[in-house]
Amino acid sequence: MDLLVALRRSLAFPKPSLSLKVIEKYVGFERKLPESNGAWAMCRYIEATETSDAVGQDSKSANQD
């Protein structure tokens, strides 16, 4: 099932886009980690999977947003 299709059929927002960044601003959501974007997430994932230090343990908290 395509969740975007289900979402578009279920919700009505006065915004032209249903992207997370647009909707989170509309509903007043503030990210705990403002630098958490796609590139940052990929860097953290690679760092966590390729190293054995505690850096990877830290990435679990980033997923709480």
C-alpha cells in the first residue's frame, strides 16, 4: 500500500505539499536535532555501521523525532 496515497485521501491541509518539512512547520513540530537532514542521517548511518565506537549508539536518539 502506498502510504502517500492513503494520506492524501485521509487528510486535508491548506498547504500545496505533504512533505514532512512543510507539515511539521504547519503543525508546530520542532525537531530536537535541527541539523538532522538526509545527508546528516546518511553520514550518521555510515559512521555507525563502519565504526565500533560509541558514536553509533548516539544515533538511536536521533530517531526519536
